[in-house]
Amino acid sequence: MQIKELYARGRPVVSFEVFPPKQDTDLADIYAVLDRMSELTPDFISVTYGAGGGKNSGLTAEVASFIQQNHGICSIAHLTCIGANQERILDLLEQVKLKGINNILALRGDLPDASTTGSESTSPGSYRYAEELIRDIRKQGDFCIGAACYPEGHIDCDDLSFDTLCLRRKQEAGADFLITQLFFDNDFFYRFIERVRGGGVTLPISAGVMPILSRRQIERMIFLCGASLPSGIIKLLYKYENNPGDLCRAGIEYAAKQITDLIAHGVDGVHIYTMNKPEIAEFCMKHTGRV
Ligand code: FAD
């Protein structure tokens, strides 16, 4: 099934994100996680590709295929293009197709060295932006294509109008739907929707929600993606400074409240960054009103 069809059903699309293991030998662990998550019947599950510098790229299609074959749940394989040439991308698309996957989340990927710019870190003939990848995937037959978007603007981009323009270019290149980066203040998301709809972006947009599990995780994430920390979160970090267990519980509850509010505002979809934890998926799922 193509994910774009799910958005046409007239109810919020609920999806989970998982990451593949670093080694083939650990596949059983993620399969056990997926056995539990599939009982929650999300509309689709996405599988990351080399996120956070992990050397697990080859297992993305493997795990995405497991989700479809063993649980009958639609899956989407993330694919990044930075530093890759067209031949490599066509090869990867062929591998994904052979595994029966026809949904791709087309991404640039994080630059190898955050201190370099896109043009310096890519070699001649290699991709620089997700838009180029989307255009090439569109030429390769019947893929449904998702793309990333950023309620507070991408961390490399300090001009929100340019950010909107980049998003419209992804739409024009052939993207079918969008998933946002995490955010902790729903007002950023609502303002973003207003901004991009005003800028001509008409695609369905799922709101990405990541529960806070620890202070370390949150510090790493805000550094990587530049999301703002609202005072509600800062208060939680302060209150549970010496109590990681309570911080984790409070973080998941905070995310659940975000989800309830997003659903009440009639969002197209909610994408839950599960961090491979079925209990997070379950708690968040309850707040979508689905179970
Ligand atoms: P792009 O859309 O190419 O944008 C990157 C930057 O370039 C932006 O600042 C944009 O303003 C600018 N830009 C775009 N087009 C142009 C242009 N024509 N001219 C000049 N500037 C331009 N990373 C992984 O490695 N693996 C994953 O599995 C993964 N999954 C993700 C899932 C989601 C839902 C999200 C939101 C992000 C994910 N990422 C993942 C992170 C993503 O790769 C990074 O955020 C990356 O820095 C940007 O990717 P992009 O596809 O948005 O890039």
C-alpha cells in the first residue's frame, strides 16, 4: 500500500518510527520490539537509515520488509543521499523494491561534519539536497515519497521564508507527504502549518513527537536539530534533576499531552519517535484516541 492513500481516509494517520540494529546479529531484538508494536496497529512504521551515524544502513530495507511481511503493516524505508552518487541511489532503490517496499522517506541526511557546508562536504556528481533525491526517485516508477520538514526551520537555515520555499520545491519535485522534525511546543507546529499553507504547500503533514527519556537525550537532540525547549520542559528537567525514572515518566506524559492537543486540532497525522520502546508507542497510542 502507498502511504499517501492513508491520508485520504479522513482520520489522523498514526505512525511509529524505529531504527534498525547496528549488526545483523541483533535483528531478533528489533523483531521482538516490532511484534509488540504491531499489536497497536499503527497505520505505518518507518525505519531510519544510518541516523546518528550508525553503520546500519543495509538493515533498513530488511526491517521494513519484516514489518510488511510478518505483520501486514505498511512500512517506509528512510533513504539519505548526501555524498552518494546517482548510481548508488539507483542500486539502493532496486534493493528496496526487491524487498517489496514502495514507500521511501527521501532525505538529505546529516552532513558528515557539522562544521562544513553542504557544498564543501559533497563530491562532484553527488547529491546535495533532498529535492534532487525526490526528483530521481519519482523517475524510478511507482514509489510513494515522503520528505522531512521543520516547524522551527531547519537548523542550517535561518530564513523561514527560504525554508518554506525549499519545502514547496520538495512538493514540486514529487513528494507525496511530509513528516516534521520533533518539537516540544505545539504552537510552533500550528504557526508552521499556517506559514507553509500560505506558501503553497498542500501535502499532508504528520507532526513528529519524541518523548523525553533523559536529560542527556534531550541535550543531544536539541543540539542536533535546534528545537526550542519551552519552560514546561525546563521545569521538568529541573524538578527531576536527580530522579531519572520520574523524568522519563514525566517526559512521556508531556509527549502524550502534545499528542492529545494535536489530535484535537485536527492534524493530518502524528508520527511517534518510539526509540524502539514498545511501552512508549503504547502510551502515546492511547492518547491518539485510537485504543
Ligand atoms: P534538505 O531538504 O535537502 O534541506 C537541508 C538544508 O538545505 C536546509 O537547511 C534547507 O533549507 C537547505 N536547502 C534545501 N534545498 C536547497 C537548495 N536548493 N539550495 C540551497 N539550500 C537548500 N537523517 C538520517 O541520517 N537518517 C534518517 O533516517 C533520518 N530520518 C529523518 C526523519 C525525519 C522525519 C526528519 C525530520 C529528519 C530525519 N533525518 C534523518 C535527519 C535529516 O537527514 C536532517 O535533518 C538533514 O540535515 C536534512 O535533511 P532534509 O531531507 O530535510 O534536507
